[in-house]
Amino acid sequence: MSNVIFYFTGTGNSLQLAQGIAEKLGDCEVINIAKYNGDIPAGVERTGFVFPVYFGGLPRIAHSFLNNLTISGDPYLFGIANCGGASGVFLKQIGGYLRRKGKTLHAGYPVLMPENFILLYDRFSPDREKVLFADAERKITTISETIKEKKAQTFEHAGNVPFRYIANPINRAFCGLSAGLDRHFHVSDCCIGCGKCERICSGENITLRERKPVWSHRCEMCMGCINVCPVKAIDFGRLTQKRERYLNPNVTLL
């Protein structure tokens, strides 16, 4: 194995980016960080981190993963910020974890993808989603060429200047709160007990009891459960009752 890409995903966007880059690199293993407790062994040439941007930075699970990760050898390291808007301090945070391990983030790229955080945003229109997928495919090609050549680059921390100053505390505050926010999820009587919410949950935070989902307060707020429900039985308070659900159509999650 010459290359490895670590990813985390709720509705498939980061998985699409990880798989797309892996296909173009070749000899590449794609690993879900929620299912991996290991390290990066010596002999790996390139290692990537593909995560969604949560409130201007890394998801809680990615903070923990990078903090605990052991990196052997001297691989080329890159980060991909899957974002619906500004990537904030996402790449800066990855670089910080790597520097504390004596490593360098050689390259980083923000890639715009369709929005899935339906607590705050409506789903993008089908036409806009198609445009974003097409743009992402072109960017995957460009990014992969740079990664193959192991090119180092400087990268921008996207967003306006004020946002860059407040993004880190906002992100850290959200990560501190996210585990318990699942108390606002509820399930209606139209639930059919299919178990898709349980299977898609990367944090193993959902179990079915009497064929109904129960959340265990280890939530990553990835929106996988609410978006995967085939009958829209899951809502977050009243915020999501009238909003369209989203799953990336280009990957298989279940």
C-alpha cells in the first residue's frame, strides 16, 4: 500500500472526494476514521485526510483522531476540506496536529460540496448540486495530479478575516456541545423500524429499541440519521420538519 486516505462522512460527500482521489492515485486504501484505531505505518508514501467542515473547523471525531494518530516514516500529507461554504481554520487545525507530531501538512484544498446540515440550511436545488458535483470532479483531477507529484504548497484558510479569527473558538465550542445535542432528535410514529439510521451512524450512537432509534449522547452531528430515513420520521426539534433530506447520490453508504 503506497497511499492511504482517511475520511469521515455523514451523508457521503467526503467519501465521494476520498474515493475519487484514491481512484486517480491508485494503490490507495480508503479508511473511515470511525472504524480505525491504528496508525500510519512506515512505507506509506502519501496520506490524506478528507473531512467535512463543521462550523469553520474539524469535526469532533477528527480532532480526536488526529490528536491520537501515530505517523511513522515521512509520508506526503494532504488535507481536503469538504465544505458548503468557507473552510475557516480547518486546514490550519490539521497542520497544528501534524506539527505537534513533527510532521508537515504539505498541501490542503477546500472543495465545495452540496449542503447537508439541514438544521440551518435548506437542501440545494438539483441544478446547483449537479454543478457542484461537476466542479468537484474537475478539482479532484487537479488535486490528484498535485498529490501524485508530491508538490508542497501554501494554502489559504478560506473565509473573510473576521471569520478566521473567530472560527477556531466557534468550532471548539460546537465540538464541545455536539455529543449531547442529539437530545433534540425525535422520531415520529411513521418510523418503520428499518434500522438505516443505526447502520449509517459512524459514532455507533444509535440503537433500536422496540424498533425505534434511541440516541446515546455520543453524537457527531453528521446528519446521517436524519437524512437517511426513508420516511422522514426523524426530526431535530421543529427545525427540520419542512426541509428536504440529502444523501450523496454518487456513493454507497449502506
